[in-house]
Amino acid sequence: MKVSFPLSLKVSLWLLVNLLLLAAAGGGFYVSQFGMGWTSLTHGVLGDQLQSIGDSIASDLQAEPESARPAIIASRSLNYGADFFLFTNDGRQVAGDAVDLPKAVREELDRGRPPRGPRSPEGRSPVNPPASDGPLSSNRRPPGGGKFLVRTATPAATWIGLRVPIKIGFGPPTPGTVIIRTDSLWTLARLLRLGPGLAVAAGALLLSLLFWLPLVGGITGALKRLNGATERIAQGEFATRVELSRRDEIGQLGHSVNRMAEQLDTFVNGQKRFLGDVAHELGSPLGRLQVATEILESRADPALQPQIADVREEVQHMAALVNELLAFTKAGLHDRDVPLSSVPLTPLVRRVLAREDPTRRVTADLSPELTVLAEPALLDRALGNLIRNALRYAPSGAITVSVRPVDSTAILTVADEGPGVPTEALARLGEPFYRPDAARTNEAGGNGLGLAIVRAAVAACRGTVVFRNRAPRGFEATISLRLA
């Protein structure tokens, strides 16, 4: 079984692939510039943004007294929606809410600790301190690098470290670290000021969708209308037309479908007129021939009676065929002009059963009292043909006629337990002179017009008829008509 995919889905997938390729190209450029992993956020433009936060905090810490440190750190927490903490590089927290740093963060914090020289006997200062260019200031980076970034699973958070100088007492500034904890990617994006970039990306995506959707919707909508029109034309509704205002290839296809429907309508109606004219012209000669055979039968020698009976049977068969042709052309030639009226189904079905099934073999389920829009004579003829077919091809099995409402439609079903028809023949049932079984000769019953009359009569009543086989055996015809 082949799986079909709507054209809209295919075009949407192509759009998605296009956007993914653009995203992959952007990701490749980012990796080539800043590398991979979370630590890449501390490089390039994003790293400069982080460092600007650290420089701002360092400037405030240098300008304000030590007592203002908690307020400085708290204000940053409020502004950025993240948790800010201030540590010296020997691990002592000097501002911010108390926090237990994860091991990985402490390891990064220790890397910013200045190198230790040999201690003096009193243990207070190095005997040979490392060479220095002077005390730290807010414009100089402290030892250990400018920043670091660590992702932890427990707790699930992103930790950012920014090296800043801290003034302790009256001495020169010492190395310190501002640690920022973010619990969500959105907060991290806000911290890195990725909002404008994300907004631009989202806007580009939205504009792409807005640009593509009208095109996709217009194409798929037109194709759906074309598909629906061709389906109705295939069912014999040759008055169907496609309303398309497009001037592209799809519009030309719609125009071609309309021309095809017009040609088919002309051809089929011409064929029906021809059949009707032939049947009408044959009516008078056949009538005279029937009268002549009756006269001949009454006057002929008894030895010739069998031959005359054969002639009379053939004449009767020809007369029946002509009558069927007239009924078919009457039902289908002007089906769109047939006036409809309200027809109670139950009385009509009972009347047809009384005429076609005098032995009462057919079981009727007519509990709903439904009234439909139809032409009474045509609906009577269609139902009568279906019942005659069921009685002919299911001589011993059960036959049922049922009526039920479905929404605003009445469903009239004639079902039997006969042999059914070959599956490949179901699509052609209702074609004039088509008989699915070559063994069904005229003597066996049927001339190929019964179901054609049913289809034409139901179409004239603005309804539909569906033929199908039943499981495990049998045949079913379902007529759908609008409720009055």
C-alpha cells in the first residue's frame, strides 16, 4: 500500500529543510569563530558582553565603600534576573546570598588565586613575592583570566565567573570573582543580550512562513478544487465547472478541465438524444410488429405455432429494450432540469414492493418516517430496478430494503445475499449496456440498462448511488437523497 503525502506537507518540509540549512550555516559560522561547547559563550562578542558586566561591577566596587557591596550585587541580580555573588579568589564570599558552590565552580575559582611564594617566619607574607607591575586597578584584569562558564547538572544551572578587583581595607585591590548563576536558558540569553538577535531570528522565521504560506495555500487550494471537480465529472456530473481566477499553469489546467467537462456533456447528451430518437422511432414499428405477430398467431397453422412464439418472444424483448432506452434517456437527458418535490419514502417503498415483490420475499425496515427531495416517478423507477435485480440474481437469499437518516440525508439501501459482482466491475456498474458477467445473456436476464437507469434517475433527483459487494457474499446498492 503506497502512502500519499499532501503537497502542502511536502512544501512545508522543503521550507523546514531550507530553514534548517540556514540554521546549520549560522551554527557553522559560530563554531568557526568561537568554537563549540558552553565555554564558547565566553569568547568573541558574547564574551565581551559578559566582560562589560564585570567591568561595570568592578567600577562600582572601586568607587563605593565596602559597605555598599551587598547593594551593588543585589542591584545586578534585580536588573538581570539572575543570582550574583562576590567571592575573593581564595574562596571567601564577601557579598550576595549565601551559596554552596559546586565542585567544578570552586575549581575554576581556585584557578584565579595568585601564585604563592615562600612564607616568612611569621607566616604573614611571602619572603620573595612575585614580581608585579603595581596594585590592581579596575582597568587591569586580575590573575587567572577574565571569565569562565560552567554547566552543572546538580543543581541544573549555568555558572559564569567574571574576574574583578576587590578593595579590601586600605590596601591595594585584590583579585576577586563575580559569580552569576542562571537557572534557565532564557535568563542566560537575557544576560548575554541575545534578545534582539533571537527576535530578529524569530521575525525572519515568521516572515518566511508568511511569505510561503499564501503561495502554498493558493496552490494546494486550487489543486483541491481541481481534484474535487474531476471526481464529480468522473461520476457523471458533467455540469461541474472549476472556478479559478489564476493566470498560471494551474489556471490553464482548470480551463482545460472545464472544456473537457463541456465536451463530455455535449457528447454524452448527444449520445442520449440519439438513443432516445432511435428508441422513439423504433416504438411504432415494434408496436405494429407486435400486433402482426398476434394476428399471425391466431391464424397460423398449429405446426407453425412454436416458431411464431419464438418470434413473439423476440419482439417482446425488443419492445422491452426500447422501453428501457426511453426510460434511460428520459432520466438522464434533462436531469438538471427535473423539478423536485417532497416525497415521503415509506409509502413509495411500500408501493414499489407491492408491485415488484408480490410473493413478499423482501424484508423492509422502514421505521423512520422520512421525506426526501426527489422526482417521484424517477425514484420509483430506480427503486423498482434495484428490487428486480435483487430478485433476479438472489433467488434464494434474503433481500432487505432499509431507510435511515444520516445528518441531513436519507440513506435508502437495497441489499441481497446473491453472488455479487467481480470486484473489478464495480467501478463500471451503471454504464449503459455494461454487464459484468458475460454469461448473463438476455435469456438469463438483464440488458445492461437497469443500473444505468438507476444511476441516471438518482442523479436527476440530485442524489448519489453507490454499488458495493457485501461480506461474505451479496450485493448492496445505497441511494443518498437530501431530506426535505
